[in-house]
Amino acid sequence: MDYLPIFYQLKNQRCLVVGGGEVATRKASMLQRAGANVRVVALEFSVAMEQLLAKNPQSEKHVRSFIAQDLEGVALVIAATDDEALNREVSAQAKARHIPVNVVDNQELCTFILPSIVDRSPLVIAVSSGGQSPVLARLIRAKLETLIPASYGRLAHLVGQFRDQVKARFGDVNQRRGFWENVLSGPIAEYVFAGKERDAEQMLQQLLANPEAPALHKGEVYLVGAGPGDPDLLTFRALRLMQQADVVLYDRLVSPEILDLVRRDATRIYVGKARSDHAVPQDQINEYLVELALKGHRVCRLKGGDPFIFGRGGEEIDRLAQAGIQFQVVPGITAASGCASYAGIPLTHRDHAQSVRFVTGHLKDGSLDLDWPTLAREKQTLVFYMGLVGLPSICERLIAHGLADTTPIALIQQGTTRHQRVFVSDLANMVEHVKNQEVKAPTLIIVGDVVKLHDKLKWFEPAAAGDASTSF
């Protein structure tokens, strides 16, 4: 180990930064976030540095060259100039006074180095390569950022409030460790992550008074939007809940790649629905969720797209609310947004469409009885979900209610995945265009002038689909 990792208390201490440019500004900002009072010495100051110093009345600004007296009363020094000779002088002067010094991009002149930081204050994670590869340290930090929710800071605050009480309650260090492990890996932590700090605090008080309290072992349901298919489009929260659920109920629109990210030992229950083929009726799914949660399970209801956009999420949480079951809803990228983006079709555009409407391709009773007069208007984009079977009727009725038969239309199959295919035509010819193409669900239909932009703006060309984009 080339460096001893330590965390240095700088609150209300004077720190010196030599340099007024972009790099110096970043270092001064980090010192201010740590509570330090910053003294900056430079011949020129960037606008960002001026603004940073103006925020803190305890800051000092000296427009001149560095002098040895600048080191008086300082706890730490950072040199961030383009002048190598000046940087060497600052380093030598600081070392002579036994003041910790860092010279940016010159490890030889440093007595300490600054790590890449994941800031979830009061939880702070530092990553260092010992100066050998700062880029690698930043890449590792970026990976950690995706794994550690921002709400971990709030969790650390909660724990800090109860440390003395827990220490008084459990005299043995192993008992305390076991208590905190249960808190930090259980429902109390999850309440904090969901923004329910008050409930989490009450549960922690209850657990402290009675570790066997039954209310602490209640189940919960996570209604998670899995997005349109590409696993890279999952939210951080979705991934975290998927990996901690005991049971996962998933539908047919959840891609295998996304399902592979579920916790390995979780029980998986397929409840997919296709047109006229419901593996499990919706009412039964609702009851499954209630029954599993009442048994104390953490249940992830994994849905393609977004739970609240043609995903029947409202029906499911209505039943959960009736049963008094705790639940969370995690939004997902809906198919309209994801598929349109991957097909190079902006849903709104100042020159083509000032509004967008999401429409279901079939209603609860299987009909296609929609408000066609309001749908068949120019300067808007229509997005039909689950509309493949009803495609002929959609084209006919839009034309019959006033849209030109030359209006562009796109059909996107398995959007955002490596199997994506995009078919572009117009209302008059689309049905014939895809007649022999073996188009399969899931598909999305986009109608409107924005479809004209597809050829120019398409960027996603999946190798697995040789005819990924076809037009008439």
C-alpha cells in the first residue's frame, strides 16, 4: 500500500489553493464542500472561481503571485497552476513547514493525493490508484455511482441518530453489529430509499424496543417498470429492487436479458398476457401480489415499459391499497419513448408535431372504439400500443376521419433490442407493406409527420436484424 487512506477534518480550517483556473476551481469547490475556508492566490481568476468564492464570506481572494506568507495558518495546500516552477516552489515551501500539499498532475511533488469520490454524505467512498491511473479510478468510481443510491446518505443520517441508543441497548459489540446488519439490509433501509424516513424512524424505534415485533416482517410489493427491452435502460432503483426481491412476477414483455438481472435465488412466476391468451388473469395476478406480501415476501412485479402507461399498474396497486399492503412504484421508460428514440423518430418537433398522444390499440372489451375525430388531426403524433392486429382498422379510420392517406406511419417491432425492425410507409400502403414481413409482437405504431425524420435520424442498427429498417 503506497498511501494510507485517511479522511481529513477540514471544517472551518484555512486551506490554500494556488491557481485560479478550471482545475483550481474544482479543487477549491471540493474543499468548500468539506467545510474548509479557502484562500486562493492567482494572477487571474476564472468566472467560475469568482462565483465560487462569492458564495462563502470566509473565502479569501488574492490577485497576485504566491508568496511564502500565504502558507501562514493553513492546514492544507493545493497547487493547480500551469507554471511548473511555481508548483515546485509551493510544494517545497509547504513541505518545509510540514503542511500537507498536493500538486495537480505531479505525484512527485505531493505529500498526499486526492482520490475519486462517491459522495453520499455523510457516507463518502474514496477510490485511488495511488496516482498510477487516475482515469481508472474515475471509471471505478462511475461504476460505484450506479450501484449506490443517493439515498444512502439519508440512511447514514438515520443510523447516526440512533447510535447512542443502540449502544446503550446492546452492551456486546457483536450484538450491536448484528442489529445494524438487520437494519441496513431489511425493510427499514428500504423505507429510507423510498423516501419514507419518518416511517423508517418509527420502525427502528419499534425494533429497538422489541426485535421480534411482527410489523417489521411485513411483505412489500415493488411495481417495477422494466422499460422497452434494452437492459441498459433500467433505472438504478429498478435494478436494486429486482436484486433484492424474494419473488418476481413478470410478463411477456420483459426481455430475457432483463430477467437475467433478477436475484438468482428469487422465485420467478410468469404471468404474461398476449391478445386473447392470458397465462394468468389480471384479477388472479392482483391476488397473487396480496397473498405473497401477506406471507412476508418482498415481491417484484416486473412489467415491460412503464407500470402506469397501459401496464395495468393502477389496477394492481388499487388492490394492494385495499389490502393494506405497502408498495413502491418504479417508473420505467415507456415503449413510446424508448422505441421512438431508437428508431430515430422524435415524438415532438417544432416543425412537425406540437403534441403527442398515447393510445391503446385495443380496449378492455377487445374493441377499437376510439375518439377518431380528435386523433385524426395534423401537427400531432399518435402512438398506438398493442396495435398490430388492429393496424388495418387504424389506417382506415384515421383516413376516414380526415388524415391524408399520405400521412407517414412507422411500425417498430421489438424496439430497443437487437431484434428491432422498423417499417415505414404511409396510411394508404402500410398494411400491404408489412403483409409478407412476418411482423411479430411486441410492436409499436407511430403516426405523424415526425416519421419522415426516421431515415435522417436513425442511429440504432441492430446487427441481428438484417432488414432493420425498411420503407416503401
